[in-house]
Amino acid sequence: MTYGSFKGKAKEGSLNSDAIERILTNYPNINIEWLLTGNGDIEKNIPASVFQLKSDRLIKSQAIPLYNIEASAGIVTLFSDSSEAKPVDYIQIPNLPKCDGAIYVTGDSMYPLLKSGDIVMYKQVHNIRENIFFGEMYLISFNVEGDEMVTVKYVQKSDRGGDFIKLVSQNKYHHDKDIQIANI
């Protein structure tokens, strides 16, 4: 199928049987009920356990505090003295791995994956050298000449050695940045 099958006048009509057959041939996991009616899951019977990491211990119900980090003077304040930081609200999502809190995203470095105003949840990592999974996304607070910087980035191994990590943006207009682990 080509892009032309879904633009102009073609997008106003129904898919013909040839188009449906080609979609199902190329994407065998597509749920035909979803394709025809929009009801049900997009994929066929894929168990939820496939998407869970072994380290994810699901909690049936938890109230995750949502913070405004600008109002609470940064994320370091949240971690060091949680009694001082007041949540603006609580988020309840059933069967989620343990979370320490949630904050609003600002900026566009992870666009289009994360947009300004989106909410990300975090769990505090105490031993960075041992507990970082390279290639995963993290909320990171680090020191730059005495100022706290808070960002959401992918963390990769740095070419500068084991004392550094590389912060990588989703947005191609933001450059990668190597930072010292000691400054986190």
C-alpha cells in the first residue's frame, strides 16, 4: 500500500477488501475487529506480561504525588526533604510499578515523544553506577557550576569513560551531552 491510499478522496471512503488483505498480510498481529470497527485492542491476544520487566513489581493501587518542581525549588528538594515539598495533586493508576513521584515535562528536548506539559513518573535511583540501564530514559538532576539542571533524557555510555554518562535527546536539534556521574 502507498501513502496515496490514505490521503485526499481515498481517506473519505472505506478500505476495500484488497487493502484489508494487504494490511493483514504485512501486519499479521493486527486485530481484524479493530481494523474493521475500531473496537478492541489494536493487536491480537498479546499477553500483558510480555511487556513487563522482571524487575517491575506491580502495585495494585498507589497514590503517586505530582509535584511542580519549579515551585518546590527543584528535584533535589523533593529527594532530600520530602516533608517540605507539597504535591499539587495525586495520580492513581492501577497495577503500576512502584513510583516515588511525578512531575510535568518542560521544554522540547524529548519531542515528539514527550511534549511540554506531559507528566512523567519517576523512581529514585540511589546507586547510579550500579543501577542505570543504558539506553533507558531517566529524569536526571545534575549540577552545572552550582546550578541544578533537571532534564529527561536517554542515558547512554559515554566515550569519555566510566566516570561520565551521555545524555541523549529524542529531538534531533538537541545535541548529546556528557556529564560526570559525580555531578548527579
